[in-house]
Amino acid sequence: MSIWAEFNPLTSCVIGTLPEAQDIIPHTKLTNRHTNYFTEIVNTAKQELDDLEKTLKSFNVKTHRSKQHYPIHNGKTITTPPLAVRDIFNVYGNSLFKGNFACEWNKEVPRSCDHVLEQYEFHDVKLLPTEDVFFNGDFGNFDPEIDLHRPMFHPPMSLRIGNDIVIAKRFGREGNQKGKDQYEQWLKSVNPNVRMHLVDTEGHLDSQIFLVRPGLMLTCLQPRQLPAFFDKWEKIQVESVTSQLLHKKNVHRHKKFHPVIAQWFYNFLETCTEETYFDLNSLSINEDTVLFTGTHPALFRKLEKKGISCVPISMKATTFWDTGVHCATNDIERSGKLENYA
């Protein structure tokens, strides 16, 4: 059991979950038609996740689901559901890294996959300590380098490529230097020969770079932002069709239970067709098969000419929670050996 590269054949993974809309609504100010809008968003997202699981099983991938063992409301605010499971942990070789979250309203999320991870025998486990310190202020002003005096690091700020790891240069709200230092120490403890490469960008890399197979990548970044490691790789430039539109709404997403946001997103679901929805946040089944968040006909034609099977996954409603196929899943096992891909 091990994982060395993002594109090795996937054999088992965990998929995120969402609570029932009826359990969330009493803690909001949603009423009348806005209650119906929100219920439709949640129910559609839950169906998308179920359909994603069916698709993964059709490729003989063993699947698990996260569980919300903590309350919907913590007494002050609605808690974060265990959907973006990619942020919780990472496997490199046969070693497990378990990260932590920053805030009072999401601090319990990392426990949502414990029942799954306990079923697997890892060589060792690295737990990033919380020191029982969590942020409880205005998330819009949150800076983990200043406001969180303990380690924090989201694994999706890195990508595994055998003996090489690429890492975002800047953390945004997803980590701090203390967390990155411990993450890199863990990687070196697993593979003393591992090499680190910085990408000149901020935050999670899985919405900015997708590694199709050795020597072929998709990215929305400019060549100058990429490390020399990728110099010989073929790069297909991609801009997510809807990502910019949705990102503009993210300034309000900490208020996602506001009626205006619920109505706006419901209208998005009703009017946005599969042909106009796409996000780079996608999942490799193996070097020949990719589950993509949405549809991109021009890109799919390019990849199909290279022998890549492109499987579109509808995740429109799930993006209400800022999550695509890659974020909503996390690899536990991929077959393959440790190699160099430079």
C-alpha cells in the first residue's frame, strides 16, 4: 500500500459527504422560496457525490465516505461539513500525514475520515498538532502566519511526482511557515531523496495544475510561474470556464446561507449547462483516464488524441461549497513504484 505520484492507478479513496438540508436550515435565516432553493442545492450536491462514487466504483476503485460526527452548529455558527476531504490528509509512500484546520467552525472536520484511515496499516503517521488553538474572528481578515501561532498546512498546496514534490510558494489562508516546515520534514522522513520545487502561486495547486501523466500537464499558470522541473513537460493551457465567475462570489461565501447567495446559486444551477461549466479540479484514475469536473469539449478533443479518456463529472451544485472532484476525494492507495519523472 503506497502512493508516490498523482497519476498512478487509483485503487482506493475516500469521498466527502454533506448533511441534510433540513438539518442546516433551522440555523439559518432562510425562509419560503429561499429554503426551497437551498434544499435543491444540497440535494443536488448529495446526488452528485453519490454519482461520483458510482463512477469510481465502475473503475474498480474501492470507496469510503467521510462522516460528520460533530454538531451542525457549534453554538455560535454553522460548522463546516466533511466535504473537502482532500484538505485533511495526504499519503506519501506508505506514510500518512494528518493536517489540521484553523477555525472554531471547522476544527472537527479532520476527524471525519478517522474511521476510514484506521482500516489501513500505514508505516507511520504524522499528526500536525493543533495545540488546541483555533481562530474565531473575521475569516475575511484571517492570516494564519499572524493569527495562528501553531503549525497549519493543507496538503493540496503540494503535488506528488515520485521523487519530486511541487509546493505553492505562498499559502494564503491554507497554511503557514510552521506547517510547511513540518510537512517537508515528514516528506523527507519518508523519502530522504525527495526534492522540493516551488510554484510561484498561492494556495491549493489542484485548481491550478493537473498532472495527466508523466510529461503532460494542464495548467492555468504562466510558464514563468512553474519550476524548472516542468521544463520538458508538455503544457496545455486551460482556463476554467466558470472558476472566475464563482471566485468573485467567494468574498461572500462565508455568508453562503444568506438568501441572496442561495437564490444566485440556484439560478446558476438552472441556467448553466454542462457545456459551459468546467473546473481544473479533477481526479486521475490512471495515466489514461481522468475524471473531470464538468465538460470542456475542446480540451477533451486534445486529450483524446493523446489517448486520454475524459470522463465528465457533474459537480455544479457541489461547487456551492467551493469543491470539485479532486477536493471532494482523497487518495488512500495508488499502485506504482517510486520513480523519477523530471
